[in-house]
Amino acid sequence: MALWERGREIFATRRVFVLGAGKSGTAVARLLLKLGAHVYISEQKAQAAEWAYEMRALGAHVLFGQDDPDVLQALGIDLMVKNPGIPYRHPYVQRALKEHIPVLTEVELAYRLWEGRIIAVTGSNGKTTTSYLIHAMLERAKLPTLLAGNVGTPLADAIDKTHPDLISVLELSSFQLKGTETFRPDVAVWLNLYPHHLDYHETIEDYTASKARLFQHMRAHDTAVLNAEQSFFQDFARTLRSDVIWFSRDRSTWFKTSSLVCPGGKGTEGKGGKAIFTERIGGVHWAMFASPEGEWPVFPLHELSLPGVHNLHNTLAAAASVLALDRGEAAFRTALLNGIRETIRTFPGVPHRLEKVLEKDGIFYYNDAKATNPEATASALASFAQPVVWIAGGLERGESFDPLKDFLTHPVVHAVFYGQTRERLRRWAEENSSIPVDVTDQLEMAITRAHQAAQAIVRTRGTPVVVLFSPACASWDMFPSFEVRGDIFRVVVHTL
């Protein structure tokens, strides 16, 4: 059955309530309207918007400022598609679940019409960089690929591009995965697990279970790519039906993990499993891939263009995901390896993720605006040996900054805090170190203060200094997104 015929069979004449506009909401509305569904798209902000004119022109009913869940019954709704960012405690969602109306997210709905193979990436940190790396590696290997999901194109807007030979790389958050029912990737990557988004999930158990939904329908010939350096994944791997590729900086970590976890009964004492790890060979550190067929080098670490241990993890996971496509044909494997190596040499990084903005007068300015939690900022700070003037702050979510204590004094020699968390950050820094601390209301002034502090350090020490904008907090106290605050950092830095 053709793609659109199958979609019309599933969704034609159904009455669908799209809760929340945004990129995913409007994308799923466009798709459903093409398939003949009756679409009601609801947005709390009662204001005219370009998307609303488009939706009405396509035939959707646009509802602004609705706050009565009874509307679901009044309209005869039989399916709700929820914007991922809207929590399940929302009154509309609660009413839908009470009335046994299915509640999906855009990813689940679009997947039901998807063709081709899928590599899906989740994790608390590093999802976007890893997804971009995988996509670039596949492009360099001359394979048809598409980047979608939480980055690039919403899945529902990419349905026209899908075909059986396509390899889609999808970044998926816990918000998106919580609403999946049948979604199944061919390769699923779980980079790491930290207690994030508890304002949304409320418990770490719900957050973890939402991530784990990525793997719930995987089969024996599918592949899970897991972090051998976090003990959680040792127990998690025992629950999987799929093959597993472990990634780790250290061969011994993989051997220890493989001796504990043997998916599908394969391998004992680290033999017979699959992993990518680093090893020193002839004076050079290499990323090595091991499988039941043997071991072979993938890339030398000195060619890696991205700084930081966290980016080494991201790159190892990305390479493992690409090598998971290998089915033993020599020419194809060579193409994959070439694609990986060319990418790691040339990949420029992703905007707002430890992005080098400027180097001037001995000062290096890095934009890490995507660091919305302390663990992400810890990874950024661990990337530098030079003295760091650190800019941080943002939305107050009550998270502990203690994961960052070890970086005070080295490499951080001066800190500038702004936003809602500025006073709590100041008190925390003063309790844990004697470094100079500045506090200011606005990001622009924080950047200026950091620049002045860096200039003074260069004059005094005569050594290069890093000004690192890595907020460790979400952006929503002052900015609509981390991208906006990162753009402001870029602009201000270039005017200093």
C-alpha cells in the first residue's frame, strides 16, 4: 500500500485535537490535513500569528485561549496530538486520558507513515552534536540521509522525503519519547543519564522510563548503542532484545561491562561483543572498534576537531551508530569508515555547543549557550586547561551546582553570574572557592565584565584566557530559547 493511501486509511475523517502550535504542532496539523483529518489546533496565547492564517487557509479550526477541557467532548475528538513541551498534568491531557482518547506526540504519529531506516539519539546531554555527527558521517559515506526530530525538520514535515533507502537521523527528547507507542528505530543511541527535566517529569523514574521507550520495540537484529561508563546501562542492557554496541574511552571499562552484560546470550568475559573504545597503539591514541569478527582502527584521536571529553564520547557514539549499519560487506564497511574519519577531521561543531566565536588579543571566546544544566557545563569546563572566565546563570529550577565545584580555581579563575540564579550562584561560589565573582542583571553586562576580567588576566599572567559562556541553567527567565541568548553572546563579543 502506498504511503499516502496508508495514511488516509489511518487518519481520514478522524477528529484530531492538536494541543499547542509551535513547530511540531503546525507540522502535524499540515500532515493530518493532507490525509483528510478534521483538525482543531489549540494555542493558549490568544494572539494573531502567521501560523494561524496558514492553518485556517489549509482548513484547520484554530482555537485561541481555550481553557475548558469539555471542548474535547463537544467537538467529538477521538485523537489528541500533544506538543512535546506540554506536560501530561495539563488539564486537557488529563481529560483526554480520562475519556480514553489516545494522546500521541508528533514523532509517534509521523512514524506510522515512515519509510526507511532510523537512527535515533537520546540522552541527557550531547544529543544534538551526536545527531549532527551521524548525519555528516552518513553524508560523507555517500548514503541518503535526513536529519530530523528535535533538530532539523520536524518528522511530520519530512514525510514527503521518506523512502525505503533513506537513513533518517532523529534527535529525540524525553518529552517526545513519552508519547510513543509503536516507534522503533533500527539503531538507538542512549548517550548518558542525569536527573534533568524533573519540573516536567516530576520523578527521575518517569524521566528514565520515557527515555527507555526508545528501545521498547527493538528486535534482535536492531542495535542499541550504550555508554559503558555509566553503571545504569549495565542493568538496562539486560532488558533488551537487540544487539548492543558499547562506547567507552577505556577498553577495560567495556570488558568489565561485557562480562556483566551479554545481550541475547552472546559473549562472555568481553569476548564476542561489540564496542568502540580508545587505545594507544605505537604511540598514537586510536578509536578502535571490536566485534566478533575482530578489531580495527576507526580514527586517531588527534584528528578529532571537537574539544572536550564529552565530545569524544559523542564522537565514539556517533561512529558506533554508523558502524551498526555494517553487515560485513568489505566495500560498504570501507565507505562507512571513510565517512567517519573525514567527518571527525572537518566537523565544525554545532552552534551554541562549545562554539568558538572569536580569538582576539590572547582571549578565546566560546559560546556554550546550550548548556542548560550543571552536567553540561561540567563537560565544557573540563575541556580547557587554560584559565577560564566563566559566565553562568538563568532560570531558577533549584538544581544543585555541586557538580561544578571541582572546576572552581582550576580552570575557572573568575566568574560572572546573571539572571534569576545569580545570587544563589554567587553564594555557592563564595562558599566553595576564593575566586573573584561579579553579579549583574543582564547578560550583555555579564559579557562586558567577563571581557574586562580576561583582559586583566592576560596583562597580569601573559597567558591565553578563555571566556566561556556556559550558563548551567535554562534560558527562560530572560530569553525564549538558548539560541537567542547564544546569539546575543556572539553579537556582543564581536562588538567588544
